Amino acid sequence: MISATQSEALAILAELCELSPDVRLGQLLAHLGFLGEDQTGRSLWDIEDEQFLAVLYQHREELAERRQQSSESHALHLK
């Protein structure tokens, strides 16, 4: 049975895929592994699900901010 944390992580992972459609899934997982290691000092193999979930949330926030900044920049160029 899948845990609530794992289910939540998969949902956020799907959101990350939507926020970065040009990134292949393997690339995204590799990037998340680097972020997880940077934040926890542990490899993706050893990171706890809750820690990985925190990495996912942080990356989602960063991508959403970039998307918003890009939209705002594009709107300024249209004026």
C-alpha cells in the first residue's frame, strides 16, 4: 500500500512535470536528486520520503516563481 507521503510526492512530481514540460522525467529526477543531496547531504537513495517531499515542494515553488516572472516580463514587452 502506498503511504500518504508517497502519494503526495507523486502528485507534486506530476505538477513539476507540468511546470517543466521540456524536461524529461529522468532529467527531473536527476535534478531533484542533486537538490536533495544539497539540502540534506544524503543521496536520493538515502533520503527519507518526508525530506524528498520538502525538496519537491521547494522546487515547485521555484518553478512557479520563474513562470510568474516570465509571464510578467512577457506582459511588459507587449505593452
